[in-house]
Amino acid sequence: MSTLQPKGDAELKIQGKTVRLPLVEGSEGELGLDIARLRSETGAITLDPGYVNTGSCSSSVTYIDGERGILRYRGYAIDELAEKSSFLETSYLLIYGKLPARRELEVFVDQITRHSMIHEDMKRFFNGYPATAHPMSILSSMVCSLSSYYPDCMHNSPENRELNIYRILSKISTIAAFSYKKSIGQPFVGPLNRLGYVDNFLNMMFAVPAESYEINPKASRALEMILVLHADHEQNCSTSTVRIVGSSLANLYACVSAGICALWGPLHGGANQAVIEMLADIEREGIDVAKFVARVKDKDSNTRLMGFGHRVYKNFDPRAKILKQACDDLLGQLGIRSRQLEIAKQLEDAALKDDYFIERKLYPNVDFYSGIILRALGIPLNMFTVMFAIGRLPGWIAQWREMLSSPGLKINRPRQIYTGPNLRTYVPIEQRV
Ligand code: ACO
């Protein structure tokens, strides 16, 4: 793993005082200004709401060049991994930093396969939720509850850490599938260790005791690829949440549960559900695509083109390109004609030609086409963000693990600029107006 390289220093003049702050450089030439001494030397802090321009850590997991539309996990291009790698191999790569040798992968897969069941008592939790419960709420609380069943997660030895990594990677898909079964009133279908990770998930989701269920290899491959594409995305909202919670040395299940909650929002992972809802509205109400684009541009309409725009990508999100092609391929193979896919393509064409989107560098992101594939696979709408969470889990784990093994780990604690009242004297209630 390469570390930050010193790159000279920068001179900063604040209220007449000049300070020199070190510059550091990453392995792809990104420059950072190390402001750790800024406050002690000048009294000033940096102010960056939304962390638009703040690096919270150095990391060797994932590289994004948003201007050029590049995404790499541990140095490997996302399109190559999407085509050639499996979800568990990619998970290994993210977590341990290298592509596994055959034997290493076998051991890893075996460990994950062995931990797929959940404690029988936990199955009863599902009965406590109303049938209408959103699977993300079930997933986040169930994942946090795992810490009650595996209290060794509180003792952060390297062995415990690895064991709990296997457990959570495996059990998340069982919990996700059970939450779906609960929501439709079908019996849980337990994990089958003879199946691969994705096939096992599809079986737990769609098999029923009354008849046999055939896994379609094309569907399985498409889902595998979706999981690979979602597996990490450096310091996004949910990953930063996992790191922040982890920096207090909270256990892995608590950290991931917090990450799942952060992912749920419609500006983050919840966008995949919001995209399909938007396409469904356009389809149902027969809205003209040009009119919809005009509505999105009208700030008073409070409408966004969901699945478009990204904090980091100011060019095509490379995942969206892969997913658009995969959408065409899968729907063709399954013989599905999707009006929503047609609308999505029309929206994309219209937006990419429109000055509003061109000026703001708004392009389709990962969520724009993923929902159409998930829908074709029979995954219900309210499970879309759960699929994102399953996919993102290895990234959260890799970033958490990296943080814990970084020298000089500090609890994450941003500062603020206070704008409230100055000192006031307490007024007894009878004297207040
Ligand atoms: N539709 C219409 N206008 C948009 C959109 C959009 N999808 N996205 C951004 N804009 C506009 C904003 O209104 C703003 O315009 P202004 O400069 O005239 O005020 C400008 O583009 C910049 O937008 P910000 O919201 O400041 O950009 P930010 O980097 O903070 O937000 C975000 C990024 C949240 C992804 C935003 O583009 C968005 O809301 N997109 C739709 C939701 C979505 O698809 N989220 C998934 C993101 S990917 C992921 O998390 C997995």
C-alpha cells in the first residue's frame, strides 16, 4: 500500500499572519492541503458544508476520477471487474487489497457460505414488523441486532474482526430475503450451501415450498454484475457514515447498520427506487418527456431528474454506461419489452442535449438504469435499496477495516462555526414574555 507523499508546502495568509501548511500527494497525483495545524497556528478552521472539498482520510481502496469518468477498485478498472469478476472475488479484492489466488478464494467463499444461517430466535423478530415495513428498516435493525448474537464483535482482535466480516457478508443476504418473504406472507426459504452467493440469494427470494424454482443463469449473472458495480465508491455518504461510527470503535454490525440508514435516503442509494417511481409516473400519466425535462429544470417544481447528477462525476458515471448496455442485453435475453427503459433512454437523450444539464455537468448515475434490471429480475421496488446495501457491504467493510488498521486512528469529530446567541442570563418562567 502506498502512502501519502510530501509535496512541499503552501503559504496561507490569514489576517496578516502567514502560515506554511504541508501539501501531500496521492498515488494518482491528487493534491491535498494538510490543515491539521491550521487552527493551532491561526485560530481559523476550514468551513466546507457538505464536505464538497474536504478529504476525510487517505485510502487505498477505490479510485475515482470524476472528470474523466474513471472508477477503479484497488487499481482494477470497474468495467473489467464487472465483466470478469464475481461478487465474492471482488469483495475479497476490496477487503484484502489483492485478487485472491484460487485457494484463497475457495477458503473465503467457504467461510462466507458456512455463515449463511441466522439464529433461530432472530427469525421471530420478523413477526414484530408490520407487513408494510420497509425492508431497509428491517435490514438496518436486524444487522445491528447481530451484535447481540455475536458479542465477540465488541473485542476487536484481528481474528474476531475476520470472523465477523464473514458472518455479516453471509447473513445480510439471508436477512434481506427473509424480510421480503415476510412482506409477502410466504415462508422463509433457508440458505442452501451448495449454491453460489447470488444463486442462493435468488433461491431464498423466489423459491416456495410448493414447487421447484429454476435459477436463470442470465438473471444470476446480471445480479452478480450489479453487485460488483455497487461494491465500493470511496467516501460517499454511507461509507463516510460507516467510518465515522467506526472511528468511535463501535462494532462492525453497528457501523454497517448506520451505513444502511445513510444509504436509504433518496439522494443516495434510495435513488434507484425513486428512478423507477419517476419512470412509472411518466408512463402512467403519459407525460411528455420534453415536458418532464422542463419541469425538472424549473426550480419551483421541486422535482429532480432522479438517477442524474453526482457529487464527484462531472462526466459519465462509468457504472451507468455498463448498466445501460446490460439492460439492453438482459431484457433482450429474457424477451422483456420495457416501456420504462424506452422512457429512460428518451430522458437521457433529452437531458444530455439540454444546456441546463450540460452546464451543470449532470450525467446518468449508477441508479438510472440499475432499477430496470432489478425489476426485470423480479426484485420488488422496495427491495432495490436493499440490493444496493448488499452490494455496498464489502466496500463498507474494506473502508472500516482500513480505517482500524491506519496508524494514528482518531475519533472523527468535525468542528463548526457557531452562529447562535452570545451568553444570556437564565430568566425564570414567570418573568418570560
Ligand atoms: N435534476 C435536476 N437538477 C439537478 C439534478 C437533478 N438530478 N442534480 C443536480 N441538479 C442541479 C441542482 O439543482 C443545482 O442547480 P443550481 O446550480 O442551479 O442550483 C446543480 O445541479 C448542482 O446540484 P447540487 O445538488 O448542488 O449537487 P450535489 O453534488 O450537492 O448533489 C446529487 C449531487 C445529490 C446526486 C444530485 O445530483 C441529485 O439530487 N441527483 C438526483 C438524486 C440521485 O440520483 N441520487 C443518486 C446519486 S448516486 C448515489 O448516491 C448512489
